[in-house]
Amino acid sequence: MPAVNRSVRYMRHELWFDPEPREAPLWAFLYDIPYLAACGVFPPRHLLNARLRAGGGDGGMSPGASWESFEVSEAEYDEILPRVLSPDRGALAGYARYADQQWQLDPAFDHYVDWFEWLSAVCAKHREAYHARRRQDSS
């Protein structure tokens, strides 16, 4: 099955509500994972897979998403990347909480193997521009 058609079943968690069973195409599901992108930068495949293997979580006092552990192949990653970076916003809004996010790549950080080190380095570079875009989008 092509990755753009691959469906993911998961639970969406909100603080004051019961978990909600959800299903979405892989590319759209990624937009329902809280804090997946670091300051608007989508993770390289090896770090995305580390998050997908972890199966998410209930978020505690924050929103969360949980799923059965899985990975994406290099071919799947390459196939979903155009839809993740330039999504159909109308279709995405029907699936994901964070449909307003705009993601990009920055291969300068692809050598990181630790999620938190990658996140810290990416945000050190992109935080200011990311927040400026968010302010502009909300006005």
C-alpha cells in the first residue's frame, strides 16, 4: 500500500476528555502528534521513526496521541514528504488538531541522533522566525 494511503489508527488525548479513537492517513496523522515539528521543522526519518516507535502518550496535562509502535521506510518517508510539507489544508483540517502548522526541512540538523538535541539545535536557529510566522498568520 502506498504511504500516502496508509491509514493509522490512534487515540487522541485531551486533558478533560476521554481518549478519542481516530484514524487518519499517515501524512495527516503526523499533524495530530503534539510537538512533532521543532519550531516548524519536520524531523528527518530516523528521528521521526524514533517518535513513531515510542507509540506516543496521553500527554499528561497537555494534549497527546498514542498509537501502536511502527516505522516508515525511506520510500514511505520520501512519498509522504510532499504532502507533509505542502498539505491540502482542507483535507488536513478534517483529521488533525494542528492543521494550521507549516513545516519545512532543514537538513543541516539531520546528523543528530538524539531527539532533544535535535529539537534544541533546530529551535536555536528557527525559533525567532517560527514565532514571527505564527504571529503573522494569526493576525
